[in-house]
Amino acid sequence: MDTTSTLSIGAALLTGVAIGVHWKRISSFFFTTTTTTTTNKQTTLSKRLKYFSEAQSISYKNTEPLMALQTSMQYVIDSTGTSFLDSRNNVGHVGWCHPHVVQAIQEQVALCPANSRYLHPKRALLAERLLAHFPKELCVVFLVNSGSEANDLALRLARTHTQHHDAIVVDHAYHGHTNATLSLSPYKYNHKGGERYKQEWVHKVSCPDMYRGKHANMANKQQATMEYSNEVQQACQQSTTHGKKVAAFFIESGMSVGGVILPPEGYLEQCYTHVRNSGGVCIADEVQTGFGRFGSSFWGFQQQGVVPDIVTMGKPFGNGFPLAAVVTTKEIAASFSNGLEYFNTFGGNPVACAAGLAVLDVLESEQLQQHALNVGNHIMQRLRRFVAQEAQEAQGSSLATIGDVRGCGLFIGIELVRDTTTKEPATAETSILCSRLKKENRILTSIDGPHDNVIVIKPPMCFTLENADALIDAMLKTLPKITQEEVLQFIHTPT
């Protein structure tokens, strides 16, 4: 038997075993209600607190932490075998442990997980298929491991190409956890402990929030949009005055931690013009919103008819496997090829590429972009009907109500307020609601926004209409039941 045959048989055996294990996991979810674990949750929590830094947060720590041992599509299964509907985790983009993605990863890891200096057909094919979703100007790919790494590299590309140094970012933005990307993230450096990451080379402009932002109360929305974009122009001028000049303008196509803020129509075009006139480049951060999540477009920036100079992506690309990318122009890539090699040991290794290809397969074969649009429209229509028809009555009997519903596709923000006129944030009520949804309805939700009062809906893309109705029904049923005693307890509970 030759070497090739031996390798093929070995890979088949390994793959067969792996697929069998995966099917056992999936079938245990559908056909049993128990999960075997050798360690109970309290022991695991104790070890987590003992061996890890407190800076690494735990969801639901003050109520009942979730010990997730299995996942399947839009469900997370805990140590008791209880399944929770997942409306918060966009990492499992096409569905947690989607069989096609799992099989692709298992088959490739049994064959060759070697680094990117060697040729591999999957790496070339992934770049080709990814670029098919971009305008022709964006035609060069860098494969990396995470969104943070992608944004860090994007800054390097921008500085090398422009020979400028400064950056413009939007308030409440989050672009990553490296030293450089923390400085690009007001969401981090404006909080306690993040002060040292605030740098003079970063110019912060107002978040273009049309609900409670700096210019939100203007009757003329086009004028409000212009006021927001003019701040970018002023930042460009300020940078020039200081002699350093703007290298890049970073903006998330949809701001998750900012509270699901989508740039208003015309904003990106105006900002891009100001930045390019100053010699800078425009970077679209698609880590939260890319790969069809908006439904109406594959990338968020496409909704405004603009073409960025650099696009970054991460989280959903590998469906839970570490895979991210930077896509840019030939001109910027050529500037970066200045003699200093760029090498990334694991970025775009064959296993990661197999995961990425499988994600693209599922997005296309299951038409998940259109599905996201249909389900997202249903969610927003139901909630907006509630706001329009029932909010006043609900506010009369509830401590909090829905002040605003915004987003696109399966990227939706539900902002809770105590009063629709004053827009007082319902921070405590939002946290209580999410805790009760988990405990009473087995639904996982996420909170974001500067005031921690926006429920963010960004589930696996297989989230169904039935799932959507279950989530909305539970929210609207639970919200009026929140008591003043619960709010006071929340306020006095240490974080």
C-alpha cells in the first residue's frame, strides 16, 4: 500500500470517528434530556474564580451562571441537559455545530493543519469565494485569527499606505482588545481601567445615534446627518493642524456595544469624502454585521452605496473556529509590501479555511441572508406595533417600556426606557428582564448600549419565526411584571 493510500485511510478513520462523536452529541440533544458531566457547576465556578482573572467576566454571575456543555444550531445546552434558545451569540453564525461546518473542520484537521507558508488549495479558494461578495476594487485578502487582529492589521495597512498616523473613531465604538485597537475603542478607554489607552492620535467624534444622540432631536434628519459627518471633517482638520494627519477613519457598519446604531443614510458617503480629501483611508468594521446578517445586503457598508478602502471581519466567519480577514485594494496592499514580511502562523490555516468555506456553503445553500431579512422584519414589525399601539397603556402599568426598535435583518436593538418622553434609560429593568428570560423562559439575551439598556438580538442565522415569536411573547409578558423591589435589589447588588 502506498503512502497516499495510507494517509487517505487514516484520515477516513479519524473523520469517521469524529463525525460519529458529533452525531452522538447532536442526537443526545434531540433524543435525550440529560448530559453527563464529571464536574458540577459549583466546582467549575470555584475553579474559574480561582484560576482566572476577575477581568474575564462571567455571564449571569450575580444570578445563575450558565455552564454550557453542548450547542446545536440556535440552542445552548447546559450541564443538566436544559436547552436555551440563543438570541445573543452571532459567533455560531449559520448555527452552532452546524453539521456541514463540523464535518469540514474534522475532515481537514485529520489531513493537514499546516501553516500558511505552504500552498493549500482551500486557502486560495476561500479568498476567491470571499472576494466574490465584494466590489471589484476590494481584491486582496489577509487571513487572520480574530476581529481584533484584523482591525490591528487594518491600522497598520492604513498608516503604511498613507504615511499618516492619526485615526478617527466614533464614540462608543469597539474595535478590539490589542493595545492599538483598545485605543480605537472609546467603549473601552472611556471606562474605568481603560484611561491609559486613550491616545492623542485618536480623534473621537459623536456616535450618529438618531434616537438619543447629540443631534437626534433635530427635525430635519438630513441636517442631523450632516452635523454628525461635519464632526469627522473637523477631526480631519484638527489632525492636519497638529501636523500628523489622518491615516484612517474606523466605523462599525453596525455598532453592537453602542446599542445597535446603524449610520443614518448619507452619513458614510459624507464622512468618506472628508477623510479621503484629507489623505486618509476609510475602514469598515464588519466583525458584528458581515456575512448577510443585515439581510438586505451581505455587508453593512453596502446599504449606503459606498466602497471602503479596507474591510475587516471576524466572529461569524469560522462559525466558532478562529478565522477573520482583512480585505483591501491592490494599491494599499502594494504599499504594505515594502520589504517587511507579514506572517501569521495560524491565520488562514487549512482547517480555518475549511470552516470558512463551509460557512459560505451554508449561507448560500440555506439562503440565510434572505432568511435573516424575513425573520428580522417580523421581529421589528411586531415590536413597532407594540410601541405604536400599546406602549402608552403598558407604560402606565410598567416600570419600563420599549422606547425604540432599530436595526436590520438579524441585528436588532430594543431600547428600554422608563419614560418615552424623557428617554430615561431603564438600566435595572433591562438587566432584570434578561435574567428572568433566562430563568423562566430559557432564552439567552444580550445587553449593550452606553446605558446598558438595549437588548441586542443577533442570534445564529437559523433563528426561526417561531423562535422570534417565543422571544417577543416572553419579553412582552415579563416586562410588566418587573417590580420596584427587584429594581432596588439590583441597584444595591455589587457588580
